[in-house]
Amino acid sequence: MSKADEIFISNMRDIIDNGVADTDLAVRPHWEDGTPAHTVKKFCIVNRYNLAEEFPAITLRRTAFKSAVDELLWIWQKKSNNIHDLKSHIWDSWADETGSIGKAYGYQLGVKHKYKEGMFDQVDRVLYDLKHNPASRRIITNIYVHQDLSEMHLYPCAYSVTFNVANGKLNAILNQRSNDMAVANNWNVVQYAVLVHMFAQVSNLKAGELVHVIADAHIYDRHIPQVERMLNGQTHPAPKFTINPEVKDFYKFTVDDVKLEDYDYEPFNERFEVAI
């Protein structure tokens, strides 16, 4: 069993068996039919993935790798907040008539700030520090900007990343306020594992560890029977991750520069409805 599957199964079992339900509370999310979308949750789950040993794509079902990378590049490379720049339709429910999701995600990463070395947006500041000041303990991005929350169509879920270099390896902590575990957990893990690999390569580093901190790790009520069926499936060895070694500029990466080889997974094709 891959480490990613082991972590995922442990998380899901713990939430289902030991989690706290919010059925007695008024909740914001709802299903498409208008029914309140309640959850069972665990507070503060911390998962560690050693990217030097394994790429953390689960095999209990397929994680849509190319779509996940496309969204990652939409946010971190294009710094876009418009769904017309995105190939998938996962953001459609939160976009306005122009395609905008407001001052959220990529918008925040693209805002320039003044530093003593000059003007940088958050992504360029990380890339600068990884090359020029890898010993820094201040290499952090944050897109949970309170002054702009009222103009975001969805508050950021994965909102902060702390990067740290040790022994020639790039490590990262992804902080997430909320995670729909059935729909998005491994999607987010895969995305930020790819980001660490990309940032490491263009900074002459090796990919190290990805730590995923989730404040509210939950499974929606309608997902629980589906998750139980998924957990009864077989697991497979972790896939092999490859990255185009010729790319030395983060802004030159495309979805085709990263691949999963020998990705065997269970044919679990049940669709998880997304609460909105």
C-alpha cells in the first residue's frame, strides 16, 4: 500500500468513526437541491508526505492529475481569478457572469508588495528567496487577506504555504482552514506536491517533505456511504512522478511537463456531489 493511501484511509476512518457531527448547527453549505450540507469532522489533521520517496497520489480512485495541475498553474503561475483561464469547470459555481471569482486565490498571489529588494508579488518573492536567501525562515505566502474577503466569492481554503530549505531539500507546509476530504483532499495534496517539485527544480534544490495541516477536515453527510464503498477497494503501489528536467523557469512549466507513470488505481467512478 502506498503511503498516500495509508494516510487517506486512516484520515477517513478516523473522521467517520470518531468525528463530530454538526447536525445540530445552522450551516452555510447546501446541496444543489437546497438541503443543508452537514458534515462529520475532525479538528486539526496533520499529514506528512516525503516527496523524495513517493509521489502522494492515492490509488483507491483516480485523482485527475492533469486537471489538478492545470488549476495549480491557474492560481500560482497565471495568478488568475477568472475561470475562462481554467480548463476544468470546478470553479463555475463561484464565478460571476464575467468568469471572475473576485479578489481570491490567484488574484492575491499576483498583487505586488514593496520589499527592501524591490517590488514582488508573493510567488516571485518565494522564487527570489529560494535562490538568494534559502536559509530564510520567512518564505511564506498568504492569500487569506481580511480586507479583501468581502470581495471574494469563496474564502480561500488552502490559504498559506511556508517554504523551508534544509540540506538541499525544499520542504513546505500547506495550511488549509477547511477540506472536503472526499472531493478535494488528495487533489490538494497532489497539487502542492507538484508545486514543491517545480519550485525545487527551478531553485536547484531537491523536493523534500510536504506537510499538510487541515484545521477542519470533514466528510459531508451524503458522501459517507460512498466513502465507505471506496475504502473497501484495493490499493496499488504509488505511481512514479516525472518532471521535465529542461525547465528552469517556473513560468515556463505546462501541464505536459509533469507526468505520472504506472499510475494504477481502482475503477471507482462514483461522482461526489459538491456542496456549495
